[in-house]
Amino acid sequence: MSHTSTAAASNPVAQLPIARRDPTSTELHGVSLHDDFRWMRDKSSPELLSYLEAENAYTAAVMAPTTELQTALYNEMLSHIQETDESVPYRLGDWFYSTRTVEGSQYPIHCRRRASNPDPNSAFDPAQPEQIILDVNQLAVGKPFMDIGAIAISPDGNFLAYTTDLTGFRQYILRIRDLSTLAELPDTAERIGSLAWATESRTLFYSTEDDTTKRQDRIFRHTLGAPATQDTLVFHEQDERFNVGISRTRDGRFLLIEAGSHTTNEFHFLPADTPTAELHLIAPRVDEQEYYADHRFSPETGGLFYVRTNDAGKNFRVVTAPVDTPSREHWRELIPLDPDHPLEDFDLFQSFAIASRRKLGLPALEVLRFGLDSSFEPPVEIAFPEPTYSAAAHVNRIFSTNVFRYSYQSLVSPPSVYEYNIARVDSALPIGQSRLLKQQHVPGGFNPASYASERLWITAPDGTRIPVSIVYRRDRFRRVAVNPIYVYGYGSYGYPLPVGFSPTRLSLLDRGVVMAYAHIRGGGEMGDAWHDAGKMSLKVNTFTDFISAAEQLVLRGYGNPKKVAIEGGSAGGLLMGAVVNMRSDLFRVVLSHVPFVDVMNTMLDATLPLTVAEYEEWGNPNEPEAFATMLAYSPYDNLDRLQGAPLPAMLVRTSLNDSQVMFWEPVKYVAKLRTLKTDAAPLLLHINLDAGHGGASGRYDYLKEIAFDYAFLLTQLGVVPSP
């Protein structure tokens, strides 16, 4: 049942919601943490649901004058989206697989066509008949939310294992479909994470999560046709910091089980053609060390694991390890540590490998061909033309191939898929060159030449140089501090903020908004060292970097100091809360999505999903020093410093079924902030009662959410409605 409220329609001047205050306190390290709104954690409370509906009604009433603008924005965004489209097909076994969308349908359709040539490097034949293997629109009929988690095709191509989430809580159910009949098998299991098939296509391995903490902690072996109660537990991780997952090596020879925390991991393996074999450990876990393994067989060296590891430094190196004796004492260096260019990923194939690095914060793809002795020839770097961009390996499922697919996009260039010719002599494409397979079509009159992107460096308070990516429409930009400016940030978990294309962004750019993306510390733009410089006791660097970026963009003429908008979500929502507490005068508008703002209460509750595992990102507040650090920046616990200060206009979004940031964090945050506000700037909360951490699952519904956000942003910035 949908919980959509009709209060706003019947009462267009809904009253400001005032939440009941019920003081509680927590004593720790000689400090008393006061909380007036802890009662809001009770999801089953009729009082809470009534309050949430009142907040939604109030938000709808305040936003009612923007209804026409929302519609216009939605139609603009939709005009720039190719509604009926298909991805580039990729080869797996005897089939080519792709995903397509159909105009008017919310969800993708997964399909395949049989390969017309047994050669795994043969071309796709569009004349082959299509088989729809999974229509997500059919699964979603009558459901307010639908998400597909893991998908795994059996090696023989006869079975599809997939998982579904019907609430947004990221709690997935396993289904298996017989692709010869498209019938659903009775085989099922709950709370599923990763999936991997054994070679014989009758045995499926899967991971499951703990009922309370949602930590993936077990790996099971399932035989087709057997009930889940007979599935065999093959691995159980006891350490609460660690999650587990299972995968296959690209050559298909081994199944790999990873147990990993934020800073440490280890791998077990077994032959994929012997699913009942015992597990073997590659190398035991060592604190503050990570490694990632794949396998390659060659006549010269036999079977070897290729391991990317940070045992010799944070930027990672690559070593090889014999399958029979893979422990650290047998590791042999293949690619040494580069102190300047972090090795972000390593894709292994039969005759070559791809090293994905970061160079001055930008991605670089290096092609490494194997020589006769299985060492690498000198690397060849794939060149990219723009000052700021994203590039990464695309879908490459064939191990013995002479081509490599990669994706590329930028702030002004739509997503593209390229194929690089490694050594394919029968191709019209010369060796060492790329050809474009597909670029996302952007209808509605889009002309990339109308837009410009830049990359500049700002200086943080401690002297560190921070990269910032900028995009604007050329004929609307004036470098005299007159344009409205929007600054986005994240800066957590070592996640590099992607520099990608967005057709929805055009609605802001066409109205003269300059958009900037701050690659602040805590992210991964410069590797693990960049992450380390913005986490734990150094977390404040994330916030001061962002503030410096906004200040210096204005000083350099990219934006009007009275029209600065900012946005962040999840850990980026923590960023929003922290920087508003520190410099509320700097910002005019704040968009905060599923914000992690109640840091202390969440990190003190070890029963919540993610908490214990994330001690390695934020710190353990049961330790006095970590407690003091987190308390100093926790947005919810520092709102009192805003009392009496003018605040930006704020729109806070969350979802009732969020499993990553519990809904009560932003709800409590807004309720407490209302008790302190003395200005007239709007403070709005919208909670999606039928979704999770990522918001609406349907693509049209999600587009409407963006139109709503942009209508709020443009209205509060005083930007003219029409582009």
C-alpha cells in the first residue's frame, strides 16, 4: 500500500509541523548528549507517520507555487533523454547480452541474442532473434518500488539467478529462472548479496546478511532443485567489521570469496569446476593491508594469481602468486609501486592487462601487453581529450580477447563506449587505436559546443591543492561574479567523485547556473592517501576543503556570492550539515539527500546496519579521542551554534525504508533545526514513504524528484523560470 498523503491537496496552506519534544540523554566520557527527538526512531508509531505526512503536506504546500516550473523542468529533462534505447551488447558464452528501455516504461528490459559464430571474438549479429530474459517492468506491476540487485547467468547460458528488493531497504530475495522456458524455479533464498555459479551450472553460491546488522557474513552453496534449508554453509565471517562476497575469476577457473573491512581483507578460493572442494586461503588478513586477486593460466608460467596489493605502499603494486603456494612469502613483484600515480584497478586478460590509475586526480587507462616470458611490455596509455572527465573499464566478459572496451564521459560529453584494439589483426581498426561503439544520444537540441568545462585547483587552509571540476553554458557565463553557482561535494569512503554527463543538468546550465564539483579530501581522487587525509581524526579537512572551494570559486568570478547553492547526499549530506553549521552565511540554498547528520547517536548504536564496520571510516565513539572528534562536527549535535543566525533555504530529502542512513536522522535534524530558526528562509523535509537510500526506483518517478529539487533551487536563487 502506498502512503501518499492527500493533506496538501485539501489544505494548500498547511501549517508548519511542530514535533513533540521528549528529552532523553546519553552519558559517555563525561559528556551528556541531549536528544529531544529520539522517539522518532519508532517506525511503527502512528504519531510518527502522522508527523511525516504533515511534513510532506507542508512541503507540498510551500512548493505549490512552483508546480508549473516543476512540470516545465520535467518536460525539459525528458526531452533530453532517449526514452527508447539499448546498451551495447556484450558477449558471454554463446550469447550477446544487452539492456534496453522502452518509452513510457519505468524499468529496463534485459535481453539477449544468440551468437552466430562460435569464435568468442566474433561480431554481434542484430539479425538474430531477441530473447527477453528479464522484464523488470513486469516484476514491478502493482509495486511502489522495485530494484534488481545481483544478476548471474550460468556458464551454460541456461539459468538466470537474480535478486529483487521490493521496499528500498536493500533486502534482496533470490530467484532463479530457467531461460529455456522462462519459468521461475522454486529455488529461493532471502537476504542475498553476491552470486556466483560453478562451472557445471547446477551449483550456485550466494552470500547472505545478518538479520539485524545487514552485514553480509555467510556464503552458502546451493544445488538447483534443492530447498534452501539444505544449502551448505561454506564460509562464515565472525568479525563484525568484515563483509563477505563471492565472485568468479575472469578466466572462469576459480571462485573467490572475499572477506573485507574498510581497511583490510583476505581471499579464499576453490576450483570452479569442483564446487564441493575445500576452500584455500591466498594470504591471511593483515591490519591496514588490502589485496585483490584474479587468475591467469599461460604455458610459460602455468596458473598464477595476479594480486593488486597495498602491502608496500598506499598506491598499490601488482604481484604474482602460485596457486599451490599463494601466501605472501611467495609473492613476486610484477608492477612496482608508483609513488605518484595510484593503481586504482587491474583488469586481467589472457594476452594483456589494463592498469587503471589516477594521475593528478584524473583516471588513466594503461594497456599492458604480455611478452613471451609473461612479463609486461612498456605500457601504452589511452589518451582522453578533455580537461576533466571519467573513464573506466566497461563490460569485458571474454578472457581470451584482443580488444578492450572502456567507457568515457565528461561534464559536456555524453556517455560513450569505445573498443580499443589490443592485437586484433583481422580488424579494420589499426592496432593501438579505439573506435566508438555507441554514444548516448541526447535529443532536444543539445549541442555540446554550447557548453564548456574547466578544471582548476583551489587551496585549502593547510595549503593542500584541491581539484574542482566546473561546467557552464558559454553564452550565459560572465566571469564577473554574477552567475548563480551550484557546488556539489561528497568526500568519504575513498570514493572519487565522478565527472559525468547528466541530461538533467542542462536545465540548470541553460538558465545560467555554473555547476562545480569539489574533489575534496576523504574521497579517492588521489588514491588512499587522499581518503586518509579526510577521515577519522582528519575528517574536518573534508568540510574546510569544501568551504574553501565555494569561497574561492566566488572570488575567482565563477559565481555570485549571494547566489551559492550546494548539494550532497548520504555522507555528502553530513558534509552539507557540517558546512552549514560552520559557515551558514556562505550559502543561499542547500539540497541535502538522505543525510548522515545524527553521527553520534548512530555510531553509538552497534545494532544498526553498517555501524561497527564503519568504525574504520569515522572512528569508534566508545574511544574518548574518536568521541571528541566526532562530537565536534556531528551536525545534529552542533545545531545550537546556529541559534539566531540566518540560515540558507534548505530542502532535506529522505526515505522511510533507507537501510544506509536511517530515516530518523534527517527527520530529527529538521525537527531540531525548526526549534532554532529565527529567519524566514524555507526549511522543507520530504520523505518518500515507499523507497530507500536511492530514492524512487522508476526512472520517470526519479526524474520528477530531480525536477522538484531544481524548482526549489531555482526559486530560492531567484533565477528566471525560463532558460
